[in-house]
Amino acid sequence: MDEDHVFKALADPTRRDLLDRLFERDGQTLSQLESGREMTRFGVMKHLRILEDAGLVVTRRSGREKLHFLNPVPIRLIHDRWIDKYTERQVAALADLKRDLEGQVTA
């Protein structure tokens, strides 16, 4: 996984919206993903191609249709690498504070 491609793909609000749509209902066609958008079919295809290149969307042919599916693994890897390690200390500190405060109440 190339993190730069994932970050670039996630940087655009249209692409994040497409991922949200796939999260809500996976396995959509291009026509379904473009419905209700003020964007050309070609524009949506361009965004989907960037998401595919980043590994965030995978496709499968079903007859004449091409279905798009969310692949959450790259987002999880970004989370584990860049977000989780920075929040661990704060969460541990809050848990310690909670235990201390609860200990004072029962004492």
C-alpha cells in the first residue's frame, strides 16, 4: 500500500463522499454512484479510478455491470500507523484519571 496515494485519494471531498456512499450500500454501479450528483459521468469515473489506484475501491464485473466495493483496509492501516499511536497516551491518561477519581469517591 502506498500511503501517499491513500492520503491523496482521501483529500478530496467528492472521493470521501463516494466512499461514504459505498459504506452505506456496497456494490454499486457507476450509474448508481453518479445519481444525484452535479458531476458528469466522466468526472465520477475519474474519482473512482483514483480510489481504485489507492486500493480504497475494488471492482467486480457482474454480467455487463461493473460493481464498486469499498475496501476499508487501507484506511485502517492509515489509522493504525498515523492516528492510533498518537491517541494511545491520551486514552491511557484518561483511563488513569477515571480510576483515580472513582477511587476517591469510594474512599
